[in-house]
Amino acid sequence: MAGGHAATHQEVTLGVRYRTPDEQAFSWNQELGGTTQLSPRIYAGECQIVSGLINFDDVSYDDQAELLYQLAAQEVAHFKSYLREEEVNEVLRSYQQRIAEFVHAQMQAHYVETATDYEVTISKGFTGLKASAYTAQEPTVD
């Protein structure tokens, strides 16, 4: 079976509205020895979402890169409609997996799986079953 998401024009339903995480919560977590750290690194929005999407088994970057970047760009544009640029980067970094799951769930409506061609090859002739050379006797009760 070969499968993939239809390369037709898809749009992401833009219903999720994330807010930037409370930086005080991050600082508190770090003081307690937590692993969450704020990074000064700026992420390219679409790449951040696409890197989350390619973690799904049914998403092929090689076959669907153009579609993935198109959907990611729609999501980034949505966030930019109500957040400042630095807040968009923070939301994408903090909620990458949730955003990828949200986009992937919508991609499932366009998932197509087609059967590949199979060629049957018989490499050995059929041999009928032979009668067993061993016979079992009923156990006797003494």
C-alpha cells in the first residue's frame, strides 16, 4: 500500500489561539531544577511546524514538502494576525507539538491510500498431502 496526503490545496482551520507562556512560570521551573529553558534562538516559523509534522509516520517530507510548508505558512500567518513577531516565535517554540498535532489532525481528512501493483510469482509446484506413515493407537485402561 502506498499512502500520502492529497497534494491538492488544503487550508488549516485556524481555530486555535495560543498565548505566550508565562515567563514567570519558566523562571520558577528553572529555579526548582526543571528542564524547561528559555532560548534566545529565533525559530523560522514554518520550519518549526514542519519539523513537528515530519515526526508523524504517515507524513513524508520527501513527497509532501511543498504541502507541509504551505500549511505551516497558513498557521504562522494566523498567529501573526494577533501576536507580535517575538510572541509568535515563543508560541511556536512552546507549543510546537500541539500545533503539529492540530495541523496533522486536519491533514487526515485528505489522507489517501492506494494499493500498489502486486505480481504473484509461484516459485515451486504444488504437492498434495500424503497419508501419515504413523498411526496412533487408543490408550488402554488397565
